[in-house]
Amino acid sequence: MAALLSPVSTSYNKAAAHDEPLLQEVRKTTTSLSPTTAPTSTPKRLHFAAESADEALDILRNEPDYDSLVSVLQYLLSGKSEVDVRQPTPLSAQLVQVLVTAIVPNYWPLLRDEGVKDQNGQSAFASLLACLRSVTGLSALVARLRALLAEVKTKTTTAAGSVATATNDQPGNPAWQLRILVDLLSELLAGDEVVCQVWTVSTAASDDDAKQRPLAQEYLSIIGGGRIVSLAAESEMVVRSEFSAEKLPATWVANGREYGLWLAKGIMWWAAKDADPEHKKVQGSLLAKALRLGYPDTVVSSLVSDLILINAGLDNSTLSHILQHLPAHEQKKILFGVLKYAAETYLSPSPDSTVVDTATVAAVASLIKNVADSSTTLREQLISWLLTNAAVGLINGIGIRRAVVVVVAETPKSLTEILQKSIAEFGDQLFIKHAPIIQQEAKAQVILLCAGYVSRGSQRALTSLLRSRTYLQTVSNRLGASHNRAKFLGMVVGEALSGLIDDNNKKLDFHMDETKSDEAIWYKGLVQVSDTMGSLESLRKQTPETKGTSAATKTTKAAKTDKLKPSKAAAKPVRRPPVQPRQSGFVIEEVNPDNDDGVTGAVEDDIVAYGKPDSDAEDSDDDPTMIRRDKPKAPVYIRDLISYFRDIENYDKQKLALATAPVLIRRKATFGTEVQQHAQDLASILVGLQDAFEMADFDQLRLQGMVALVVAQPQLVGPWYAHTFFDGDYSLAQRASVLTAMGLGARELAGFDISEYASAAAFPSKQLPNRMERLYVAPEASQPGFGPGSASSLKALGPGVLDSITDSLTATFLRPIAAQAADEATGPDALKLTSFKSRLSKSAGDKKAVNTAKGKRTAAQPAAAVNTSGPLLSSAFFFPLAARFQLALQTSSSARMRRVLFDPSLLSLYLKTLAVILHAAGPGLLALPDMTAELWRLLLSSSVQAHCAGDVLVTHAVLFALMALLDVNEHRVRELCRDLPREVVQTRDWALQVLDDIRSSGSGGTDSSGSSQESEIQMLAAGAYIKLTEGMESYKNLLLGEMIG
């Protein structure tokens, strides 16, 4: 370097005063400089004033300091650059790539902290987000996430562990970069307006359709295609495994439900602010993408609450323009989602499902009309929903059907067509025999509602329809049905329709007690129902806040909460010295009226003073800093219990709520309406509760709470659990807990089981002392329904508690068959080597044992005479579970539901639960024939039999359900052979085939756990075969006559 600067010649010029040397040495500033020394001028790079985007790119690539970075970001957003960083150009792509790969990993912590400080109107953090909030920025982030995930996957486990320990929080660590990029995505997409902003800034400089078309495809693919949420979820999983020592909060962008909610809210915000017809196409395409993310209910609820109800000034054309650009099947999904949302939100069935608010029905009808009028396809789908769709029976309550009929009634021709086709289907033999009862009830309600509107519009049309051959055949088929419920529905419909066209002397009347019951009167009153269109104002008042909020809303709420939250010093109570009592002689003065002198008596000498209080348990710890005085107390109200459950970050409240829930729910069951008002909220919390603190007895306490809720409000919680099992977004374990709770609750309601919490839940004021209770209350062993063979104490409810009940019932079913087989194996009684006297005594003993058994059965099962829990178990437990299984397979989401329902463990538990409920309902139930037919046809259905072929669990469950079915119908064998002959013959042949398969496989031994289970299957199959063979031999003529006919 010195040789390059060696002088060649020397010349002296007279320098001016203002001239400066051509070369000047710049020294580094040190601490030895005096304070008066002027600092040297900083390099030009630190005070960057860009003149081009290329220069900005060069600065970003050369590791700029913080001031240079801020200057570059401000320049890129100032509009002075010839290239907009948010537009899809080659240079902007390079700028964004450098920002994502180099700037963000190094400056993210500093920018994040600086983001809360707003300087000159916009912070550096906000400038960075603005530069990346575009299609180009999101594409770069997605590509970077994919590259980092691939880098993590290529590393070996040893290498990953060494990197995690050495450079766990350095920018070179891929997991650290993934953590930063996921946080960046969460901040970048926060806000309902982001969906619109990304499209607007990306297409602001181009109006050419040829250029916007590929950009729109990329925009829809990134925002609505699920790339962001899938990569974010995978990245979050890697980050959690890498930083397992830290308790990292979950990010909303990695949650599919919250991302779908954010996307739906963004579309609705865009639709409300922008009326451009071209943008409506993009909004419609994006809405179709949102529906395919896997959470259509969340999208539909946001559509209803945000676009229709909250934005009152928004005209119906906005929704029409969006829905017109959706495919027909997506429009159908929107319509059915709106019906489901309205039924669950505004027309949720109460314990008395017949009571519906007329104003709410009118408002829901107006809501459905706004959606259905968007296109002709939606109108046709609404008619199809009433006619053939299985979902009409899935939604509980009459309110939603009334609202739909009001909308269709605007076109009388369509209503008459619905009535005609519904009557024809209602009388079809296959529909009567195979359709679930819940669907037949819904069809009867639709017929009666439509008939009322047709009668008021055209009496002649209804008269001609009821005089037709189709209607007469329908009534005839219904009256000849073997099911009591199907026959009842036919009689009610016949009498109600006859009353619309015939006089009092000529109208149809069956003169039966069933047609004069309260339920029959309610059914007949449906023909008089006349609803109208209402206002949406009532729904706007009832519309709940959408489940889950967007990130912007969460951030805003958190900021407000922090501002409103008082400081610890201010919230800390001030300790004051205790108030000293006034010293005024005796504390207690006794006036003796018999004392003539009126002398005041003093405290008697024999009164013993209070001793010192025992030491507090909280003071047992030697360390005073570990003593806690703020431990929560046990909740005494249901609303407090719910608040404890919702505080998922507090271990003490979660533990206390789980331990208190079974007793508190049972105690409040018959004390006020608190449990009834909060039953669904509490049930939803218990089903979805997660074990965040890994409690030892979490599953047991949670299941005890669910069982207590079923016992406390069976009519309300039973149908809700059945609905949740099929339609809820829960795991297999959570669905299994729902089935277990329903099975255990049914047995406890029927008196077969007694929970350990039953006695603890009783109010002390209603209880006699122990010495008095023994005199007036009989012991449990002598009470009906609590015999030694019929009741048990549920002291521990493990995950397989229903399996233990199944094993106990199986032994009960097979014990008489095994005893009879053992007796027959020894030969005829006349040839046995016993004396006549012993045979005579044995015969007398057998007769006495039979009489004793019959007496015990009568005492242990009073439900056969007065069955109070049987009707409740059938209507609230059995029929909702059995009917929804078949209907759920016919809905649009059948592929997903099949994967869930036909899981071997869940399917076997489902069948066992139905069998346990049927057994708990008892043999004296009026609806027993319908329950028997429903369960038997379900067991022999092709979908269940297909899984029996290669699965031991399902085969065992089917055989157990058959044995329970035959045991309950032990005294109805003749009716079974008369009403269900094909099922009897088919089941006997199938049981024989199961036995042959086990014998041919040679695995009937008990040398292992698997062969032991197959041996149990062999015993169940043999028991079912023997019972059915005995019934067929006894009633052979009935079977042959039915089969020949």
C-alpha cells in the first residue's frame, strides 16, 4: 500500500483558505478524545438517502445497521422508488427475499420491541410489515418456511440435539428462524382488513386482466389454499420440540379453525367495503376456498353474524353477488350451514322441544329467505332439503322446519309438490320399516305444516290430494306397520289431515288413548300453525360473538385489558390494625327477672373459656415465602364452576373444579334451575376439557362430572351428547367419553348403579341423623331396585368402565345357558344315578329356586310394572344415538364421518352403549318393540357387518348387543318371530357362521389374550344361536308363514 502512494514529484501551491486536502486521514474515535473535540463525520452509508431501488437492495445485502435499515424501509414505502416492493416484479422479489432471509432473522427482536413505539407516524416494525404484506411477501415467506422445514428434516437426531444445545437461540438455527417466521406471519396477517389489503396493494399498478389472472390464482392459492396454516402448524410443532423447556403460546395462524375464522371475517369485511363487481369474483372464489379448509361451520357462522346480521345497512345484493360465483355444491353447503347455525343458535331445543318462540321463527325465516333468494339453485336446494335430505331429521326441534316452510310457502306450487311427495314417501313400506324414527317424526311434521298452508291457500287442492289413492295407501300402510311409533304417527297424520277437509261428523277418529295424548294434540295442532316473515332485529340482539376472534381483535382486547388492569400495589389490600373492643365491664350481662334486687348477674364460673386455635395447615411449611393465602375456594354455584373450568391457566382452579363438579352438579340438580340453564355450556366444557397439567385422576373426575350432568338433566343433556358425538369436532377419546357417560348415566337412572357422589350430594337439611335414619329408612338391600344382584357402587370410573359392565352383563346372559348345557350333558334325569328321594328333593328345590328367582327378579326390577326411566332413556338416549348413526352417513360429510364412526374401538363402544341403554330401559317399556327393531336392523346393516368380517372388537360388540337384545325380549319371543322373522333367521345363520369361522381357524383356545377374546366371542355366538334356535323351534309356523308369504 505504501508503494502505491509513493511521491513522484513535489510541487507547492498556494492553497486557499477554504480548500481542503485531497486526502485526509480519518481516525477512529477513542475514549481519549477530549469532550470538546468535534466528532468525526459518519460515513455516508449511515445517513442513507437512496436514489434507486438497486442501491437499496445493495444496502440490504451488505448487513446494514439499524439506522440504514429504517431509512431503506421508509424509502421503499415513500413512493419515490421506481419499483414498488409490493408489486410482483423481479426487483421487488429480490428485495423481499433479502428482507425475509437476512433482515428478519437478525433484526426481529429489535424490530418487535420497537414496534410498540410510534415515531414520526410509523415505526420500523410497521414499515417492515407493510413491505411484506403482499402476494410477493407471502410467497417469499411460504417458500422460506418450506426450505427451513426441509433443512430440519435432513438433519439427523444427533446433529439436531447438538445444534439445539449450542446455538439454540441464534439466527443460524433453523428452528429459531421458524419461530421468528411464524411470529412474523401472525403479526403480518393480523386484522380483518388484511385480506383486502393484500389484494389491493398487489394489483394497484395493473388493470390488465391478463396480468391479474395469474396473480389472482397465486393469491387464492396462498391465502385460501391452506398453505400458510399447514406450514405454520408444522413449523410450530418443530419449534415446540426444539424449545421444549419453554412454555410457548400457541399461534393463531397455526390453528385451522382460527385461520378459517380470520379468512371468513376478512372476506366479509372486504365485501362490506368494496362494491366492485370484479372483486366479487375473487371474494366468491376465496369463500369457496375457505369452505374447503375443513371448518365450514366456522365460516358459515361468520358469514351469518358478520355479513347479514351485524352489517344492518348491507343490502342483499352483496351476498347474491358473492354466492353467484360459487359452484352449486358450495352454495348447497352454505345453505345447509345457515340452517344448522340458525337451528343451533336461535332455535336451540329446550327440554320441552314443542315450545318455540313465534317471533324467533319469523326472524329466522327472514334470514333463510335472504340466503335462498340469492340464486335459483338455493331455492331448489331448500325444497330438496325438505323432501329428501337426511339432514331434516338431524336437526332437533320444530322451529327450523317451521321457518323453512314459511319461506317455501311464498310459492304455493312448490309447497303443494312438497306435500304430495312427502305423503308418498311417508307411506312407503321401505321408509316405514327402515327409516329411523327421528326421520319419520320430522317427515310427519313437514306434512302437517305444509298441509296447513295448502289448506289456507287452496282448499280444493288439499281435498283432491287427500282423496287420491296415494294418501289412502299411506294411511293403510301406516296402520299395518309393526312398529308402534310408526303406527302412532300414521294415526295422528290421518286424523289431523281429515280434520282440515271433513266435517266433525265425518272426520277420521280412531278412538284410541294414544291419539288423545298431549303429544298427539301437539302434532294435530301443527296444521293450524301460520308463521310470517319477521325482522332481523331480534336475531341481531341474540347473535353471540363469533367463536374465536381474529388476531387483531385479540391484540386490541389484550391492550385494553392491560390498560384497565390495576397495578399490584394498588390492588393489594391495606392491612389495618384490628379494632379493639371498648372496655366496659362485663361483655355479657344477664338480667334475672326473679331477682328483687335487680342485681346484674356475672359470668358463671363453670363456663370454660375457648382454647387456642389449632395451627393453620398453611403455616406448616418452614419457608414463609411458600405459604399461599390466595388459594381459591370450592365453587358453590354452577356459574362459578364454569368460570373455574374456563381458567385453563390456573392449576388450583382446574383441580378444584374437577373435584367439585360431580357433587355440585348433583346437589344443584333439584335445587333451582341453575343446572338447567347452564347444562349445555357445562357439557361443552367437560367434553372438550384438556389435561394441560397432567393430573393423575383427570379422566376419572372428568367422566364423573359428565355422568353427574347426564343424571341431573337427562332430557336436555342426552340429546345434546348424541348431537355432539356425531357433529362435534372432537377426538376419538373425547367421543368415547361421551358414549361412556351416556351408558353409565342410563344405568344410574334405571337404578342399576349407585354413584359414590349420590350420598355426598344430598342436602344436610333433608337428612335424618344416623340413629333416627335406621328407624325410619329401610336399608338399601331391602329397597326395590337396590338388590345385591342389581346395584353396584361406582367407586372408580376408569377408561374401560363400560367394558367391565359389558363383561358383567355377558356373564349374566350366559350363566343360564351354561347351566342348562351342563345339566343336559349328564344325560336324561331318569338315567342319572341318584335315588328317587334325591331326585324328588332336587325337583322341589329347583321349583323353590325358580320361585325365589322370580321373586327376586320382580323385586329387583320394578320397572317392568312402573317403568319411569324407560321412556326417558328411549327418547333422550337411545333413539337420538341410533337414528343419527344412519343419518350421519347420508349427509354431505359422510366420508369424514365414516372414518370416525367406523374406527373399530369407537364403533364397538358405540354398539355396546346402545345395548347397555336398551338393557337399562327394561322389558316393560312401551317403546321396546321400536327400540328392538332399530337396534337389530343396525346390527345387521351392511356397514356394520362389513366391519365384523375382519375385526374382533366389532364382532364382540355386535354379539353382546344381540345377547342384550334377546335378554330384554325374553318374554317377547313370539312377537319377535312375528314382527322380525327375517332378522331372526338372518341372525341365527350369521351366529352359526361365526362359530364355523372360529372352528376352522383353530383359535378357540385360551392360551393367549387374543385367543381368549375369540373364545368369548365363541361363547356369545353360541348363546345367541341357542336362544334363536329355541325361539324358532317354538314358533316355527309363524316363521314359515312369513317366509312363504
